[in-house]
Amino acid sequence: MGLTIFSLVVASLYTTFRVGMKSYEIGQKEINRMQHTRVIFETVSRDLRSVYYLPETAYNKNLRQALNKFRQEMMKAEMQGHLEEFLYGEDDEDDGTPNPYEVGIEIDLNFKGENNDQMDSMTFVRYQYNDGITGIQPWGLGRITYQLEEDELVRLEEDVIEPMKDIDGTVIEEKIPRRDVLARGVTKFDLHYGFFYNEDWMEAEDWDSQAKRYRNPAMEIDEEDPDYQDKLKKEEMKPKDGLPAFVRIDLDIQDFDEREMRKGSQKKDTHKKKKGKSQSFTTLVRIPPALENYLPSLEEEEEDEY
């Protein structure tokens, strides 16, 4: 009788212990997932709030002048039938026309967001901060890129100088940016770009600060219209989209077994076999230099999307 009671007590204690351990594991997974999310949102927010942007006409001026002159001379040489000599020279001693891309340093300050279903990417320039690790780039500016590579959310950082190009405009040497993995187990990185248009908040699934698509969409002009030239000039004078007012980030992070993660360090991709449930997170990040000076709330921000 005593042995039976003892067995029941031990079984009860063991069951309680198992339930407690299971609850602890679930809680630990939730804490890890929340920590991953916090790191992602804080890092992206810090970068976006330090955006540096100028319209394209404000920089690369000498280079654009050299390129325009080069194109005019190339068209003239093509019409006269000696394009090859113009580009590459007549003999070994003549190297042809000087490379226009060597006139000045070509930089890129554009803000772009590419839509790829739930694996979006975004690239922009920000003021750099001195973290004691990353070397400060020229002018204290760095180009930041966020992208999802399989289940890893990656942050890339490089300078704003474009790679060297040959006379045909082909990149000669690719740059290798610094690569940091913000989190693993990310199954969704969906970005939307907000702007105010026609008295309403709108969202776009992609963005190009040098385009005229969202804030100032192009109008169709009939070539037979007597005011065609005037309207065309007005269209050309429209400002480009510039920076979005905010970026909405939709993120899904999934659990995966820690033991399988450790095995995955020895055997490639093993950790992907033991994924658990995922949880969704959303945040809005305002971009201070944008035209709009306030943000809609997440509840209000349910407008039509492009």
C-alpha cells in the first residue's frame, strides 16, 4: 500500500516537473523571438531615422557633364563611321577616348525598395555612427541594405561610392559590403512605403526616390493637344517622389529547435528541419526628412495600396 502511494506521489511530481519544464521552454522561445524582433526593429528604426538624401541633380554634376559630352561625341563619331576608333583608339599607342567615369567620384544617394512578395529588400544612405567597430566611410555616409536571404535577415553596409566602370559603363570591380545577420528564423520581411496623396494616406509596395510614380504620377498627354509642349515641360518639372513618409515593416519570426541549430553548425541546413510556429509583428518607422511631418497610427494606416 505504501509503495503504491509513493509511486503515485513520484509520478505526480514527475508530471508536474515535466509540465514546468515545458512551460519554461515555451516561455524561453517566446523571449528569444521577442528579443530578435526588438533587435530588428531598433536597428532598422535607427538607420531610417538617420537617412541622408539629396535629389540626383544635387550631386555628380561634373560626371554628368562629362557623360553628356561623351555621348554627344560618341553619336557624332558613330554618324561619321569611326565609332571603334573613338572608343578604343586606332593603334596600340592610342588608348581612345578617356573614360568619362574617371572624371570624378560617382556616388549614389538614392532610396530604393524592391517588392519580392514577402522577401522584400530596401537600400538607402544614412549618417554613420561611430560604434568603435565599423570604419567611418567618406563624408561619414554609409549605404545600408536590408534583405532576406533564405531565413536570415541580413544588414549590409558599404560606402556610397559607385564601383569603377569602364568606358561602356560596365562595372569593373564589385564591392564587398560588411554583412551582419540580424536574426534567423525570419519567414516574412514585407515592406510598404507610406506617403500622403490626394488628401489620403497611401502605401506603395516598392519605392524609387528618383522616380515620378506615386507623389507625382505622370499624366497622359495627347500629342495632338495644342498645349502639348507646355504640358510636357510641366510634367518634366514635377518633383520626383523623394523619400517616403514612413516604412511599415511586417515581420514573421519562426521557432526552431535549439538542438537542431547546434547540429546545423556541423551539418548545413539541418536546423531548418525543426521549425515551430511563427508569430507576426508590425511597426511603422517615420523618416524625418520626408515631406510629411506626422504619421498615421497603425489603426488609421489601412489605406489602399498600389
